[in-house]
Amino acid sequence: MAEFARYERLVVDVARGLYKQRHATRQRVPRGFASSFSLRLSGIQTGSVIPVLERARADSDALFDDTDAGIFDEARILIQDTLRSIQSGSGIPRTFPPHALREFSRFGRSLQDGEFIEFDSGKQSAAIYSQPVRRLIHEQARLERFEIETLTSGQVVGVNAEKGTFDFRLTSGKSVPGRFSSDDIVADLRQYLDRSTMAPTVAVNVVAIQSIDGETIEIQDVLSIEPVLPPEWSERLVTLQALEKGWLDGVGKEVSRKLLREVESLLLEFLDAQIERPYIYPTEEGGVQLEWPFTRGEVTVIVLPEDKAEAYAFSKEDDKEITKQFHWRQLEEITDFVTGGITQYAD
């Protein structure tokens, strides 16, 4: 529904530009210009999500003469002509009002990968709008900042409730400034606030400003926030991080924060694959052992300080063991190994 509202504003902006092009001697559009156009959702057709939008007629239509009576419909068609022109490689038409490009760039910001909006399906004026098309508009309009609603992961490392700002460290390690409009989000931000590198990783649904190549520059607003790992998983990692040298009867190396981040990445992959929580132990060599014991066998993954991971699948029925070594970044391969072992040995 938010995209319908943005589309409505876009049509008005384009119509305003068309009006000014026709009436060069006028500095402003007629009073009541914007309010004379509004859209209503009048139905949803069978199939995928096919909403039917209709323009609500207003008495203020009388402010236009015959020349401008259809200006909003012309604006709608011009938007679709522009989409087709951009997709065909012909660029933004000269007839498209330049000032409306900024509003055009906002439209569609909530679209996710694979989602699109199709106008006038089956007609000559049909056009499709998606995130890749939005990026083409930004590139061709030379707009350096790309606004998008997206889910991003990282750590909250600072909060200023009075100013409505916070600091966020992305999983890449880059820190970006953030803002929030609702005071209700303050408690959530503070709940996960930790200035250390072991701050819990959270998934934040945000309105972000990105560069054309997809790099997050800043966060404009926070829509929701939640922990990425279940509390009992992340709390266990914090416990391991607190271990001091000699924790095992005078021996036992510390577990580095870098290695714990590697373990966290693996656990996130396991969580996405719906793998149950493993037992999580420190090793004497400064590594972390993840273990899934069952009656008929067990699966083990040991993350080592040298960016390596060793995986074992041991059968208690025939004493056979399968051993594999991975780089810790081979998350998908390690997950497949664990999934296969659990499927084989789980009760």
C-alpha cells in the first residue's frame, strides 16, 4: 500500500512538470492541483496480486481547460513510456520532467529481489518496474544516493535517544550512522547495544541509503529489529569469549573474538537450514567445537584458529567415521555435511 501512495505522488509530480512545460509563463500550477488527483483501490483481480486502481474524481477538475483535462493520465502513460525506454537502453526521455526523477527514485523502494510491479498488463502501454530498473534510473539520472527498504545485519554500537540517532556496525565491519523516527525503537536498540566486537548480531529492517553498487551509506529509519541468533546461542558465545588463558586446569588458550565471529557465521547458516542447536564447547587449542550427539552416531564440527574447520560424522553402529576439512568460509558445504550426518544418525 505504501507503494501505491508513492506512485500517486509520482503521477502528481510528473503531471506538475508537464503542466509547467505547457505553461512556461506561469510560475506555479493552479491552486488545488495536487488534491485534484487521488487513487483508490477498487478491487483485486484473480491471479497473483493484481490490484485495480481508479482515480477518484473531484470537483477541482474544473480548474483545467480542455488542453490539460487529461494531464494526470498523460503523466501515467509517460511514466510507463519512460520505464520501457530505460529497459530498452534508450535512456530517460527528454519529455520526462527532471524534477520528478527524485520522486521516481523513491517509488518501489520496498520491492525485494524478484518482485516487480507491472502496469497495464497485456496492453501496448504495459511496463514493468523492479529494483534493477530503479538502479538504472539512478544511474542515468546521476543520482548517487539510492533509497531502499531492506534487511541488514550487524551490531548496535551506540544510541543517542535525544537526537534520534545510533551507530551501526555492518557484518562487513564498516560502521554507518543511523536515524530512527519512532521513540518505541529506542528500547530495542538499547537491548542489543554493546560497544565491544562481541555485540550480538541483529537483523534490522531499515530504510537505507545505498550507493549504486549496493553499499550501505547510512540508515534513514528503523522499521523493526530482532536478534539473528536465539538468545541461548549468542549467550553461549559470550561465555566463551570471557574465558581467560589457562581456563582448563592451568592450560587452554583463549578463544579469539575473530574465531567466535566465524562460529557465529556458521551458527547463522545452521539456523537458516533449520539445524537444531549444537552443544558448544571451547577446545584447549583456542577453537570451538560444535557437537550433535545421537544414539546411533554423532556429528562434530571444530572451528580452528587457522581459519580451518574439521568435520566428523561418526557411526556408533559400525565405528566408521567420515572426516572432512574445510575453510571456515565454506559455510554451505559445512552445512550440507552436518545436515547429512544428522539425517543419518538422528533418532
